[in-house]
Amino acid sequence: MDRQVVMEQGLTETLAVPRLSAAARRRQLREKVIAGIVTLVAFTGIAALVLIIVFVAKEALALFLEPEARHEASLSKMFLPQVVRQGKPPAFVWQPVSNVPKVSMIPLFIGTLKTTVVSMLVAVPVGVFGALYAAEFAPRRLRELLKPVIELLAGIPSVVLGFFALMVMATVLQDTFGLHTRLNALVAGIGLALAIVPVIFTVAEDSLTAVPRSYREASLALGATPWETAWKVVLPAAAPGILAACVLGFGRAIGETMIILMASGNAAIVSASLGDSVRSLSATIAAEMGEVVVGSPHYSILFFIGVQLFLFTFVLNMLASAWTKKVIKRLTGSAS
Amino acid sequence: MSLQPHTPRAKMESRELTLRYGTKTAINKVSLAILEHRVTALIGPSGCGKSTFLRSLNRMNDLIPGTNHTGHILLDDTDINDRSVDVVDLRRRVGMVFQKSNPFPKSIFENVAYGLRVGGMKDKAELAARVEKSLRGGALWDEVKDRLNESALGLSGGQQQRLCIARAMAVEPEVLLMDEPASALDPIATAKIEELIHELKAQYTIAIVTHNMQQAARVSDRTAFFYMGELVECGATEQIFTNPREKRTEDYVTGKFG
């Protein structure tokens, strides 16, 4: 009992806190000011992003509100086949500045789809296997050289890559595959892959290197070869990071403009062939925004395309993060 | 300690083994025999080379750049560093359990099946049978039989370590190397591991590195004391702990330094 009394006394004594010293007050004030500044800066960035989205969406919204625009570019005109010429079957045509504007989005979707798919088909294996080589098989000296060099590749301006695709790759690919059109989806897609490989490589390599060495040791000690270890243990363990790398690459591919503008031929053709020229969503904005009448339906359509590009990447990111969570849950048995 | 009817043969043996990391000598001229169907404990203070010695027995040190060695390590009288020995085959015969439990981020079943799969076993029924047998051998089956498809990372630390032992046993090695297998576990989990080691020595030859002298005394038949990269003394565990020949051994096992 005595002890408890003593403890309670001790408690009341410590409760009688002396007033804060001047130094402590200054310190607390300084903390508050700094935290305030950091918060302000962070919210400026977020606010800028939100305002951009609001602005783009507002310009696109005219498409649905103004009668003239609704007539010229209704949803059915943008997404369903239209009779362009009398006596011909309905078709998807993008000719926004003709006497009768034809504003079908489908050729642009096809263009973006073709270039993106080609670039991902090239860049994902190259990037991931390159990362696997660098992380698992390359001698240490080579790895220390490889990573900065490839990261440097990410810093090449896309106009330079586009120029290379336009001047060198287009000729080589045309000669190799005997393509009818010099600038086409294949050239643009592979040119695009040049820009994406470093992105995928860097992020994938980081996630592979982050796999604990103990996994590798456990696998090797069970009599697995280095390749089996890399393929069956290290790669699955790094799956969430690799997926993130691919999503980043995809985001870059779908939005990348300059390479496609230079190397794709920019003809809005509806076809399945990779040898035909294509016109992508992003290149369309870049090519036409400079000459469009501000406030016209065409102007609004270009912003609408911008909104769609944003939505694509947004939805893809959502799907990818949901899938990543599922993978992590399966790997670790807990949702973290 | 039970009576040993006859002296067992050496399953593994090092002869004048010297191993360096770059220029730093980690172990110096160690000659030690690991007897068949016995538990050999390697004890000694931190940095004495006991873990390095253990890891050289299945050539895990190959993974560390800059290591080189002289001398020989024999497995059934064949030099394991000989060109004719494939390191993958060696590691299938000499398995290893690590200090920190390291299950793969896969299901419990896949963890145990991994070594069998890379060994080429494809038949599902055969795999399932071997996984069950190994998990029973690892004294883990009753705790996990209803959740074989859940991630192994959801198990407790002690269960994870027994899973790693089961995983190492699944490929049926002849020798099992254990690098402080219970150092990160609580006393109850440790007791289970030690019990397991007792049961395993009927089938396997075991070498175990431990910091815990009581553990060495409890689980091992023979004890080797390492100090500063050298093998100071090796003998029957009872003799090392009660009547060591060397002064340094006596000082260490009685806790004068360590």
C-alpha cells in the first residue's frame, strides 16, 4: 500500500509541469512553420494536377453541351461506323477538317493499339530479361556498367529516338520485311520500344535486386541451377515490381507522342496489318492542335481525346494495383 | 549418451582446409571428420570460421566473390571441389538449413515441392506423397495439413524454420548442414527443432553450427571447437564439455569468454 501511495505522489508531482521554456516554445513554433510549408508545397503540386484535369475536361465537355458540336461529333459519329459516301458501306473515317467533318475515333484507337502492342511486345521481354541478366547473371563489373548506361538511354530525348526510327529503322525494316509503306505501325512501335525498354529495365532491375539473397541461397542449396533459381524463385518474388515496371512502360507507350508522330506515317487507316501507317491518339493531338479553331467542335474533340488518354492510363493503373495487391497477398499470405 | 557399438565412418571430411576471403584467412588448415549418422556440433565465438566451414561443405561459399581455398573436402572419399563433381548434384546430396528461416514466397506445398520439382519430379501423386512425408518428418504436418496452399510466409517463425528443414529433407540428401537453425526462435520452438534433430540422425548425417553451448551439449554426439579460424579440438561431446584437452576449449565451454 505504501508503495502505491508513493507512486501516486510521484504521479501528481510529475503532473505539475512547469511552463514551457522559451527555447521549447521556439522549437515547437519552428516545427509548425516547417510542417506548414511542406504541406503547402505538396498541395500546390496536387492542385496543379487537379486543375489540369479540370481544364482538359472542361474544354472537352463543350462536345456534349453545345448544339453545333453535338451535331457534328455525336457519340455515334465518334464510335459507330458512318456512311461517308452514298452507296458505300458505312466506315470509320477520321477527317475532321473536310467540308463534312468525319470524326470517328476508331482509326485513332487502332493506331494507338497497334503501336502500343508492338512496343510492349518488344520492350517487356527485352526489359525484363535484360534486368534478369543484370541482376542474376552479369559479372559485377558489367552490372555496374550496364545499369547507368541503360538509365542514360532513358534520358535520350524522344525526338532523337524518333529521328533514328524515321531515318534508319524505317529503311532497315522496309528492306527486311518488304513492307509497302515506309513509315508504319511496326517502325513506330519498335521506335517506341527504344523509349520504354530503359523504363522497364530500371524498375524491374531494382525489384529483382531487392529480392533477399536468402531466397537464392535456399534455392541453390536445394540443388537448383542458377537459371532455375532466377526463373522460379527470384522472378516470381519480384512479380509486383515487374508488373509496376510494365505499367509504367505502358503509360509511357500510350502517351508518347514525338516518336509516333515522326515514325508512324500518321495516316488514320483502319486495318489489321502492322505494315500500314497509323495515326495514334496522342500524335493526333500534337499534329492538329496547332491549326484548330479555338472553341470549334474539332478543338473540343482533341481535348476529348486527351481525356480518353488520361482515362486509359488511370484505369490501367487501377487494374494493375488491384492485381498487384492480389499477387502480394498470394505471395505473403497477408494484404499489405 | 548411448553406447556406440562401432566407430562410424567419416561421411564428410576436410583435410588441411584453408579458406580466404580475398587476403583475409577465414579458416586455417582445418582437418575435421563428420561421422555418418552422427550429429556434429561446430561451436566457437563469432567470427571463428565455423559458419564458413559449414558453408564450404556444400560449396555455398562459391557464391561469394573473392573466396579461394586450399586443401580438400571429401564426401564419401571424393573431393567435392574436383572438376568431375557437379555442384548441383553435390547440393542435392548435402542439404542446408539457414540461420534465418527463408521460405520462398510461395505456398507451403510449393515450398516443400520446390526441390523435387527442380529435381525433375512431375507426377502429382508422387509429389504430394513426398511433401506429406517431408512435412511429417519436419514435425509440421499436423499444423499445416489443412492449409498447404496458403503462403508459407503466414507461418510463425518456428513453423517456418521447420518448414525449411522439411524442404531440405524433401530432396533426401545424405548430409544436412544446419547454420544456427534455432538462433532466431523462442525456447519452445527451439525445443521442437532439437527434438527433430534427434530423430533425423537415424537417417541423415548432420552438422550443426550453434552459438548455444547447451544446445550443442543436448543435440550433438561430437563437438568441434573453432577459434580464430582454427579447429582447436574435436571429440565426443561429453568429453569436450566435461574434460576438454585444451585450455581454450575449457575457457570457452565454461563461459570465460565467448
